[in-house]
Amino acid sequence: MQCLRGARLARGLWAGPPVWLRSPRGLSLALARTVGAPSARDWRAPAGGTQRGRALSLSAAAVVNSAPRPLQPYLRLMRLDKPIGTWLLYLPCTWSIGLAAEPGCFPDWYMLSLFGTGAILMRGAGCTINDMWDRDFDKKVIRTASRPIASGDISTFHSFVFLGGQLTLALGVLLCLNYYSIVMGAASLLLVVTYPLMKRITFWPQLVLGLTFNWGALLGWSAIKGSCDPSVCLPLYFSGVMWTLIYDTIYAHQDKKDDALIGLKSTALLFRENTKQWLSGFGVAMLGALSLAGANSGQTVPYYAAVAAVGAHLAHQIYTVDIHRPEDCWDKFTSNRTVGILLFLGIVLGNLWKEKTKETEDVRVEN
């Protein structure tokens, strides 16, 4: 049914995807960059209260603040008030699910919703793990002292119980998949648990974050197809890892002074003034891998147009970011949601275009 609708809609849908961006303000420490929260950053309302024209706010932060008071510390612990991390975890899943769809078909909406639920839960679990690891550090830093565990709003025991609840629910989501995907999903847990420690022992925690955050690029395909196709999944996974190295290095530049003082490591401290050259290399590698994944999955014009748009967006990020200005680093970091959505729309429209191309070829053969 979706295939038939998709074939008819393919001609009119490609009109350039919308671009939108929301950029909350604030600072963050490297201690807060967790598996589930590379964007762990305090949201601050603008001076003077609510902005004009936004009396009724549906932002994630506003929703959390309007929740029952006993529930709020747990929602903040899983960073529901800062959803950018969830987006960055979820989007590689959507790419994979979209590429695995049949020609002329929309992606499997059930799988998209299932993986969306899983992204929320696993990001929350990652944030909880990080705050448990760093609770003693957080107490000594003004900005993080108000976090639920550090401030005493949630005890260590209750955080363990809450973590167990999140992982149990995430397991329930995982069990909805095929056996191959269940094993593959379970294999990612080691990365989820150990990533928060990487910033203590290596200058490449962003690489480990990339391996963790883009696991969905493998899992989404296997959830649809029953196994991974290395010719598509590996280039897609690699492109996601390169993407994470770009956005999380930009993010890490916000905290490089604090990181150096407290002995934490990051690619921002490793690259220093050569950051833009490194990020340019990662960007080229990402675009090359996306092109390879598209070629191996038979993608069409809209997909490559989206890849070109992604390249333009990344070039703008890299060459305009001021790595010495935390506010600009934050703005560039959060704009990566747009990058992920652009690529997903290109995948969807490219897949619908396949059916149109097939119909054109059939007409030529008949003639």
C-alpha cells in the first residue's frame, strides 16, 4: 500500500527539505558529555522571562518543568529537557531503516517509532550512567551541582533502580526485533557502559562516542532485512562515525579549558588550532562513505542531492565555527539535527524515485 502511494508521490515531493534549528543557550563541561548526552547542556530561559509570542511553550524543557514535581528529577536525569542528544542517536537509525525500504516505498513507520522509543530510553540510560560515574565531580562544579544525583534529589540507590527500569524497557523494545538484531543490539551495551570512561584515558572519546551513537545504522537495516548487508551498512556506519567526530569535536571546544584543568581528554584538546583541517577531512570521508552506501543500495537523484546539501551544511559549519566562542560552538553543534534530517528526507525521496525510474524504464521497453 505504501509502495503504491509512494510511487505516485515521488514526482511532487522533492522540493528541497525544510531547515529548522533551535539553539538553547548555556555552557557545559566535558564531564557531562555522556553516551546519551553529547549535548548535555543547561537550558536557560532568556533574560526577562518568556519571549513574546511564546506564552504557550511546547519545548522539551517546558514539558519537563510542567511535569509533577516528584517526577522532574528523573526526567532531568535522562535529559528529556535537552532532546538534541536523542536526535543525534536516533537519526542514524532512520537512515538505515529508510535505505532498507523496498523501492517506491516509505520507510517502515512501525520500526521508525520503535527505534525512536529505544533512542529515548537508551539516551536516558546513558545519561544516568554518566551522572553516576561523575557524581563526585559534579558536586564540585557550580553548573553541574544542581544535577539530580549530585544535588541529592535522587540517591545513588534510586538512580540504580531507575537505570534498571530504563534498561528493562529498552530490552522490551529490543525484543520486538528479529533474533539477529537482538544479538546485535545487546552487543552495543558494552560501548554504552564504557564510553563515559573514555574521556579519562584517551584523546579520542569522540571516536568511541561515534561507534556507540551510530550503532543504529547497523541495527536499523538488520531489523528490516533480517541481517546486515556489509556493502551498505558498513559505509553508512562509517559515515555516521565521521559525522560524530565533526559535531562532538565542535562541542568539545566549549569545554577545552575546563577539560585541561581537570585532566579530561578530547579531540578538541588534541587538534587545537588544527581543528578545521581535521574536521574537513572527516567531512570528506563522511560524504564519500554516504556516496558509496547510496551506490550500493541503488539510490537515485534525490539522495545524492541531499548528500550534496549535507556537504554544504558541513562546510558552512566547519569554516564559520569560532572554536574559541562557546556560544557559536553550541549553535553549530545543535545544527547537526538539520544535517541528519536532510539526509533522511533524501533517502526517503530517493527511494520513492526508484519506482518512478522503474516505471520510466518499463515504458521505454514497451515502446
